Amino acid sequence: MYISTDSLPDEFNGRRALVTGGSRGIGAAIAQRFLDGGARVVTSARSATDDTPKGSAFIAGDVSSEAGARQLVEQAVAALGGLDIVVNAAGASRVYMGGPATIPDQEWQDSVDINFLSAVRVTTAALPALQESRAGAAIVNISTGVAKHPAQPPLLHYAAAKAALNAYSKGLATALAPAGIRVNVVSPGMVETPGGTEIVQTIADAMGAPLQALARTVPLGHFGDPRDIAEAVAFLASNRGQWITGADLDVSGGQ
């Protein structure tokens, strides 16, 4: 259940944003929220989908490698004429119901590359442009609640990579504060997205429980909507959050 709210139509006027993982799900909702607020937006993923916001400029790229991240940022800066906001929303995971011992070594490496190092690489490449921003530069990294409460052994590789992202973000916030660049984290709970719902369905099937049984474990009684996460990101990236840095905001329905 998502109760729509009125976007502030001009809060991001003149702002330039890059959203990785922006072709669908949470990333697409974040990109659309910036567009609704008047920003110019570049979205990126390996390929566009029908859910990719039409008002954004899409750049295909693979941020799991240093070269791919650097090329993406160069193209985004060229397209927008600079950067004021970077949202690292790229992420992916596969479920291993047999637990940690069944997770292949390559899967651990892949998880670190896409769920942690992609944000490091994009951020490092974007810093020169962010330092030139005159609009109050902001970085928001999308993590997960399981990084702080890794109670799902089938996703331990994902949780560990995102826990590294959390530590990096906190340290980066301190390092960049003198330059006026704010860094924050948003940690979603169970959100209805194509990838997220598939993961939760796999876990539910293994438990022999219907999907809605897991939804009832959320204190507010239902899964989140990608727009719930987008609203939190918009707040942290906007001037409304101008005195917030180094924060990790749970958006999880109380999980």
C-alpha cells in the first residue's frame, strides 16, 4: 500500500543527478522522484527496461568494474554538464538456500563488486565533479536492513557486501564533510520490486509459507513500495536534509 504524496515541484531545479541501477525497481523510482522535483537525471544499468524513467538520459554501463564506473561517470558529467547528486542504487543478489557453505567463491566476489565496490568506484570517479557543485553536493548509497541484522543465511554474501558499504559511507561522510559533500545511506526492508519479490518468494517457498505470511512479519503489515525508498532518498539529497551526513536511515516498515 502506497499513499501518494505531492512532490515539491521545484526542489531539485538546476540539480544534476546520476542514479545507478536506475532501469527498474528502487533505482527507477529514485530517478523518477528527482525528475518530478525538477532535476536533470542520468540513469544507468546494463540495459534499459520499460520501467526506466522516460524523462531521464539513459547510459548503458557496467559499474562492477573500475573502467565501467569511470566511463559511466565521464559520460554522465558530459551529458549533464556536471554533477550535484549521486545515488548508488546498483545491486543484485542470488539466494543460496543451503546457507553460507554453499555460496561459491566467485559469488562472494561478484557480490562485493556489484553491491559494494561499484559504489566506491562510481563515487571516486564522481568526486571531482561533485567538488565543483554549487548546489550542495550529496551522495546517497542504497544498502539493506540485512546488513545490520544478517538473519538470512541464504543472503549472507549480500549482507556482508552491504555492511562494507555502510562502513565506507560513514567514513566517507567524515572525510568529505569539510568539502560540504554529504554522504548518507538508506537501508530498505522488503520492498516490492522485480528482484526483491523474487528473492522473498524463493525464501517463502523454501519455508513452505505463502508470500503474504512474510509480509505479515513486517510490523506495519505489508511490503514497501519503491517510492517509499525514493522519498527517503529525496529528503536526504535535498536542502531539507542539509545538516544530515553519515546517517543510515531504515525504511523498512519497522523491521
